[in-house]
Amino acid sequence: MNLMTTIAGLLVISVAPDAIEAPSVARQRVDMIELNHFIDDQGREVFRQVIFYDWSKPEKQFHVRAWRLIKKPSQLPERRWNPDQYQCTWHDEGILRHVWAPSMRETWTQRDPERVNRALLPEDQRIPLWTPKIATKQPTTR
């Protein structure tokens, strides 16, 4: 019975490949990914976050583009060897998000680096990782 189910599934896939939708993938490059461990006064980890940076040539410093709390191990940055890069991947509202960088650092701090970076570049001046979707009004037919 199990063999018949597998064969039937393969037939459906081969006959109707368009019936199975591939998830949308959004890819973005940044200059650096930081894995930050925010710790309390006792040295205990309070939370982990990934922070995505781009280098500002005029100001000669990194500016935060975005950040995410780490909710599960699959969201941690991973090292890739071919090509040599670091990447973070997660699902967000039906879209597979994929951010990669040529470099990564890991830090343990009692000050949130993303909040500190706001003094250098306010949140409203950051370059977003993703272009926000704007709702468009559909034309009406008469």
C-alpha cells in the first residue's frame, strides 16, 4: 500500500507540476551579519539576535539595515563554503527570506548593538532589506 501511495504521488507531480507551488524567495546581500548574545549582569543570555549591516564609505562605519530575534536554531547564521559566505534563512508571511554576507561576527554584550547604532543612523533613515509592499487599488470595470 505504501508503495502505491508513493507511485501515485510521483504521478501527480509528473503530470501536474504547476499544481505544486514553489515558495517565493527573497534574497538580499549585506556587508556583515552579526550574531549578538545579549547578556544580563550575571552573564546569562537574555536573547539572541541577528543584525544585518552595510558599510558606509562616507562615514567609515557599519550601519544597521535590519535585525531579527532568533526564535529557533534554524534561524542562526550559517557558514557556506562555496561560495564563501554567511547566510540567514527564515520563513516570513509565506516568503522564504535569505540574507547573505561575506563576513560575520559574534558578540556578547550588555548593550544592544542595534539600539546603539540608532545614534549613528536613526531607524527611519535605514535602507530596508525588503521593499515594502504597497497596496494598490484594482481598477474597477464598469
